[in-house]
Amino acid sequence: MRFYAEHPGRAGLQLLADLLAVGWIWLTVVVARAVHDFVLSLQGPARTLAGAGESIRGAFDDAARTAANVPFIGDELERALGTGAGAGDSLVAAGQEQMEAIARIAFGTTVATVLLGLIPVLLAWLPLRVRYARLAHSAVAARAVDSDLLALRALTRRPVRSLLRVAPDPAMSWRRDERPVVHALAALELRSLGLRAPSTPPD
């Protein structure tokens, strides 16, 4: 596959486009990571809630163990304080659920940001580069054999005004196998791809 033209000007523009595409991809990744970190930063209140729940649970557990040693009413106090520990568990669970939900949102927004950022690359730059690579590869292969196929491609792909500058009736000249015209048509097709024409018309 040939990804770059042979003419320096065209190759320079292609290289610039490639660098811009790579830079855009890098910028997309940077923005996606920033979005991910920002969304995760919203876990702060949920983390605080879970921490408060753990503190409450620990305090009530300690109080329940202490109350268990109180004569006569120790068991009742322990059960009552155990209810407070259960409330702490509920706060911990709620905080953890919120953190998990925010983590899922962070992942989803990161994926969405990457996909949205890659749309211009996937729909514009990549198809154009692949198409050029295929056309240039086949053109170079045809150039090494003869000019007929390239001339035919020029007749079907190049603007009419460009063809008329080659010959008054380029199609007729191609059918008659007029070699200078065939070679000029092939050179026209190669130039459109930024490729060099053969130095002499092939036989």
C-alpha cells in the first residue's frame, strides 16, 4: 500500500493531515480522561456518606458491646443500639451505591466522548486515506506495466476539460491506441494522485 504521494507538495499535505488526525485523537483521549476524572470527582459526597455510615455503625457497635455488660437491661440495650448500627449499614450501602452509579456514568461518558471525538476521523480522514492508498497502489502497479489501464481510468475519472487539454478527442485516440495520447492520459491520472509519470511512454 502507498500512503503518500511522490510529489513533495501533495505528500506534505497528506503528512499534515495525518498529524492533525493523530493530534485530534490525542486531544479526544485527553478530553475523555478529563471528563472521566471530573465525573468521578462527584463521588465525594457519596464517599462522605459511606464514611459517616461506617462511623455511625462503629459507634453503635461499640456502644452495644458496652451496653451488653449492663446488668438486667444489657440485652435490651444491645438490641436497641444494634438498630442504630443497622442505620449506619444503610448509610454505607447508600453511599456505595451512589459511588458505583457515578463510576458507571463516568465510564459511559468517557466512552461517549471518545466515540464522538473519533467520528470525524472514522468518517472523513480514515476512508479518504484508505481510498488514496488503494488507488495509488494500483496506479503504481499499472505504471510498471503499461499506460493503457491508467489512460482508461483517466477517461472515466478526470474532468472533461482536463481530458480535452490532452487531445481533441481523447476517447477516440485511446481506442486507436495513439501512444503519445495514451501516455499523456496515463500521466494525467498519475498526477491526480501526486505520482510521477513514466519518463518515457511505455511501448
